[in-house]
Amino acid sequence: MSEPEPSPESIEPSEESEEQPERRYPSTIGGAFYIGILIATAFGIGIVYRSHDWRLGVRVVAGALLAAALLRLVLPQRDAGMLAVRSRVVDVGLLVVVGGALFFLSGSIPDQPT
């Protein structure tokens, strides 16, 4: 016996006929800021690695984290990109705590004799 031919209603529409939302380039401004935060953090780690002034490098990393917190606070959810990992309150809170702790520790740890 031969298979009955499918009716037009049972055929799924092709992907070409479905309307897809227009993609924005760059997809989010938060993605561009995220790359900037990563570059600043890498720069701070490079300062720690290459120089004897580790405090400056740690402060650069702390500043990058605090900038990320500020950006996460002001950017809307759809534009936050990879800065949005959890809820806004949790993201901002964690970034402020870690950035503030690094900044505080970089200034409060006494110099060690070499």
C-alpha cells in the first residue's frame, strides 16, 4: 500500500517563510563594554606581573570591576550582554563587593621587606 500524501495543513512552514526579528550589530552594547572590562582587567594583571607596583595593578582590576558594576546598573537588561549573568541586584552587589575589597586590600596590606 502506498502512503497517503500529506495535506497542506500538516506540512510545517519552512524557515524562510517565518519572520525573524532583525538582528542588531553589535548585538548588544554590553558586549562591547564587556570586552573593554576584560581588556582593562588583563592590563591590570599585566601591571602586576611586569612591575614591582602590584598595588597599581590590583587597583586597575578593582576599577574595572567597579566600572562593570556601574555599567550593569545603568544598562537595560536587553543591552547588558554578558554583563548580565544573574539578576541585576546580585550582579551589581557581587561586582561592588569584590571590586571594593580589592581596592581596600591593595591599600591596607603593609609593605613587606624584600
